[in-house]
Amino acid sequence: MNFLELIKIRQSVRKYSDKNVETEKIEKCIEAARLAPSASNAQPWKFIVVNNPELKNKIANDTFSTVVPFNKFTLQAPVIIVVTIEKPNVMSMIGSRLKNKEYKLIDIGIATEHFCLQATELGLGTCILGWFNENKIKKILNIPKKKTIGVLITLGYPCNEYIIRDKKRKNTDEIRTYNKY
Amino acid sequence: MNFLELIKIRQSVRKYSDKNVETEKIEKCIEAARLAPSASNAQPWKFIVVNNPELKNKIANDTFSTVVPFNKFTLQAPVIIVVTIEKPNVMSMIGSRLKNKEYKLIDIGIATEHFCLQATELGLGTCILGWFNENKIKKILNIPKKKTIGVLITLGYPCNEYIIRDKKRKNTDEIRTYNKY
């Protein structure tokens, strides 16, 4: 499978089978994330793999509410990865301050996507979540108060009837120009 | 080549040959970026491909200074991509405000890495730059004042003697835990 084929079958999976995810597959996804590039090689991330069913459900319950119910599918996923944002190194911090750019978030995006693309290649489904009750999840996992959670990633085998959807994206002409804005 | 192999040969390339990059290869990298996922499918990005040599050199000259000379290699790269951060859609904006998370930057990271991984598969080299004179580059390319540049990406064929370096990364145990922080 070439890279473009991999991208095309990578999609947000919101229906999971109850099959468990093998630890070696989780570790391969972590390895893909670990090798991700980052500003000044700061690697400002930690990945907490939550695969204890009880604990996972506690986390899942903090990704939706009666008002915002669209993440309820997280209860189905056998694994949730909590990605924390860690202190970058001095070089990256100086750069971020001087340039007023949160490089850490760009880095988190890259590493998270490495994880998800590797999962896709292994036949696993993922969904990146930005919507969750951060303080509750930090308490559950004893994450220090000062730390921030970047994203959550659900992980599991897609349910059998899962199909690859066509991607709805802007046209190339809307997002790419040559030599001018 | 599987995904982990692709990741391992993807590296920051800072020495380029003077061979031009074929437009169809640039377009394939853009396609990989275009298909990237984003928060609420906002796709908050534009890619300005700067491959006019004169214009490209103007941009390159705004990525380093006598005080910060480490980006001087950009003069060698035949192409520089300027990635602007565009307004996300309403859903993503509401989410960002409520959750105090700049999803846009995570999105920019993901799309940028799609671009770079596709380039790697095509035998091209890239380097993501966070350090540049944003205002000068905006003026050169007539980018509206209100817009922000996320990153620049250099693109070109690596020079012949380029070797794949071992990646220096934290150990897995430093970045991954199970069911606790």
C-alpha cells in the first residue's frame, strides 16, 4: 500500500468491534509516534495507553455529556490514548516565545497522525478527539495539574460492516496557489 | 515500503541538489495534505507553492539572519511551501474557544506532515521551518495582514551524498505508559 492509499483509507472510526487490540500493535503505533519529528526535536508528548476496561470507560464517560453527546461512541472503543503536552526543550520554547507560535501543538498533531496512520496500516481504526473534560481525565489518571492534554485517540478494530467513506475536502484550487496568495 | 519504513527515512533535509521538482510531484504532495483530517473537518490551511526562483530566494532570505543563521540552507531548496493558517469553520472555532485549545495548529501539523511523508515516498527531501520573518514574507506574497503563516516547508531533491541518519528520540519508556501517567 503506498502512502496516498494509506491516507485514503485512514478515517475517523466511530464504530468498533469488541475485539481486543494486541499489545504489539499498540506498541507499533507508539513507535510510529515516537519517531515523529518535532520543533528542535523537543518531542513534547507522552502517550498514556488506557486499555484497562474499567478505566477506559471512566475516560470515555468524560468525552461526552447530555448536551454534547457526539463522542458517545468512545464507550465502544477498547483503547483510548491520552496524549499529554509536555514541556518542550529550551530551543523550542525560545522559538515559540519569539515567534509567538505554539510549536508544541503542531508537534502533537504530527505525532498523533503518525499514530493514526500506523494504526490504519495495521487494520485498526482511530478517532482523534479534541472534546473532553480535561480536568476529570487528569484526576482519573493522576496527571499533574500543570500538564495539558492535547488530544485523545480512540483505538480499536472497526466493526465488520465498516466502509471506507469518500473524503469531503475543499478542492485543490481552494487550498493551493503558485507564487502568490 | 511500509509506513514505519517511510517514517524512518523521512528526515529534515538541509542539502539539496539543483534538480528541479516536477509539478506533478508537488501536486501529489499537495493532494496528500489536502486529504488530511482536521478538527470538525475545518481544513484551516492554504499552501502557497513558491517555485519561481527569484521569489523563492526572496522568501529564503527571510528565514535566517546574521544572528540566527541556521536556515541558510533554504537558499539551496528549489521550492518553498508557505502554509497559511485559515479561519476554521464555526464548529471548530466554538470547540477551540470552549476548550481553550488551538485545534488549528494541530491541524496544520497533520497536513504538513502528510505533505512531507508523501514527498519522502517520492524521493524528495523536506524541512519544516518555524523560524522566519512572517511580516516580510506576507508582504512578498501579498498575504492579507490578518492571516498567519503556520510553517514553511522546503522541498527539493536531496543532494547525492545525502544519508539517512539514525533518529535521536526519547526511549519508549519515557513517553509511553499504560493506564496511568
